[in-house]
Amino acid sequence: MIRGDGGRTIRAILDRICNKWTLLTVATLDAGALRFTELHQQIPGISQRMLTLTLRHLEHDGLVSRTAYAQVPPRVEYALTPTGKSLIPPALALAGWAIEHVPHIEANRALHQTPPE
């Protein structure tokens, strides 16, 4: 899979799921189905356009389901699919690794910063 197509397939998938908005959206939906406005309110800093694009990509990839209810006003809910739920453990492991290594990474970044001119 990695070498068969030069890694294009795996890179495309990792590009999608390692995106900060993807991870924040998936983590937020881990608590259960939410409407667009609820999701938007719970993900700090995301624009409506970026949330729309992120949800569309996650739906196309089979990580999120979109359910539209025929009522007035229209209601749409987003929820994780089983595949989307399977992303939670590795995402939490990656977040845990990042938290554990923050001091080391910040210290190294400080060593490599160029002084202001």
C-alpha cells in the first residue's frame, strides 16, 4: 500500500485525517451527534466555510454521517460512523504524545529561533 503507488494513497489519507480541523471535528463528535451550529460553537476558531468543507470531506471519506430531517426549519445532524469512531484512539494517542513532549519540543524550538535583527 505504501510503496505500491509511491505512497500517494496513504499520504492523501494522512493529509486528510491529520488536519487540525479534522481532528477537532472528530473529537467533538465523539460525544455524539450534533447540528452544524452546535459543532461550530464547540470548535474554537473554525470558520463556517472550513467546518462545511471539513464535514463534507469527512462524509465523503466515510468518517461522518449526515442525517437530514424533513422538518421546518430544516435540521441536519452529523455523527461519527464506526470508521470515524475508530480514529479516536490513535488521535488520543497522538495528542498524548504531543502533550508529553511539549517541554522538549518548545525548548528545542527556542534554541533554533533566530534573534531579531
